[in-house]
Amino acid sequence: MTPMSEQEETPGGRLRKELPEELPATPAEETEGPGAPAAEPGLTGRQRLVQGLWPPRVTRAQLIVAVLLFGLGFGLAVQVASNSDSDSALRGARQEDLVRILDELDDRTQRLEDEKQGLEKQRDELENSSDQAEEARKQTVEKERQLGILAGTVAAQGPGITMTIEDNKGTVEADMLLDAIQELRAAGAEAIQVNGVRVVAGTYLSDAGKSVSVDGNKITAPFRFKVIGNPQDLEPALNIPGGVVQTLEKEQATITVERSGKIVVDALRAAKRPDYARSSSQ
């Protein structure tokens, strides 16, 4: 006889066979379907995950974003490297040298502030003077004198320094002297004379064999600079770390700097009349 768990008698006397219950589908059977990829037999879940992620499928938008990020990173790296190079000299400087550099920057800021106040004072005098024509004439004469000093057409005297460069090895070149002139100008030099040649805004230097040419005039060592300006600003500017003095000493040159209450710059430049330019007020 068939057990009652498998067969059951119906009201008509017939036996009905009981169907077995459906077993739950396994995870593998649930994932299989018309749109699911066929999994290779014998692979673990981690291996199937790696197969799904590699090789990567890169879209055009992702490629553009990657290129932009690379360019941005490269630019930042170059900027950091350049800043590191420019700051390396200051990192190795002594505390007293850093203090001197800060003092020099403060002095330059103060000079600019004094110049601003002077211009504002001139403006106020012109606006408040009862005889504006006479006041304007006085300021014009004073301005002409100042411009004559800067242009080298008139002699000048005042406090400053004398710098002498001894070059027994013949290693000092024109670009080194030009660096010295530029450093002096940045420190507030108002008049400069080198071996009897007046230095002006358009001065150029070039090497001429064993000598140096300044505006076409050949000069030889020792190079003697006569500079009018504030000595407390000029001398420290030459002695900053990596500055003029250290550079020339590396070339085995000897530099001496002397402060003076009266420096006379008497080398003159001929006033040149422009060929084409005319004052717009005429």
C-alpha cells in the first residue's frame, strides 16, 4: 500500500497522488536568466567580482576628466617646485640676515609712502595757494632740477656710499656690474657714477675684451661706484645673502663699501633733444 503521505483517497474512491513541494531556488539559479552573464564554472565570488571590474570600461567623459586632473596636478607641482627654489636662499639665511631683509623692505615701503605724501602736499599747495601761477612755476623749477639729476644733465651731491671692486683675476663681467646698479636703484639710489661715467635710465653695459663698456665708454678695474642715497639703505642692500657682494666674492673679487655724508656725482650727460616727440601741452 502507498503511504498516506503520498496518496489520498478522493470522494469518488480514486486515489490522488500528492505532488512534492517545490524546493527553493538556489542563488545561482536566481541570477541565471536571459539577461544575466553566464558564470564560469569553478570561480569563486571574489574572482567573478574581479572579472566584472577588469578590464575597466573608460568613457570619453572620464578620459577628459582624467586629463584635466593630470594637468592641474602637474601645474601645482611645478608651482610648488618654483616656490621651493626661490625660498631656498631664505631658508638657509641666518636670523640677522632675515631681519636685515625685512628692514630693507620696510625702508622701501617708507620711501614710497614719503613720495606719495610729497605728491599730495604739492597738490594741496597748488589748490590752496592764492597765486597758483607762481606756485606752479616754483614746482616746475624744482621738478626740472630733480629730473636733471635723474637724467644726468646736472651735478649732484649728498649722502651716500662709495663702492670699489678690485678684480685682479679678470672675472668680473658686465652683467655683474649691471646687477649692482639695479640693486642700488632698488635700494633708493638717486645718482650713480661708475669710473667717471654717469649712469642714467638708458645706460647699457657690455663686455669689451678684458674691460667693460658703459654706454660705449670702456672702463677697467678697479670699478669705483659713487652713489647718492641713504647709506643705511644702500649698504645693506649690497650685503644681503646671495646679493652683489657675495656674488662678486665668489668670483674672487674684493669689494669695499664706505659710507659718507657727502658724495659728489659730477659726471654729466649731454641733454638730447628728441627728434619727433613734443610736449602735448604745446
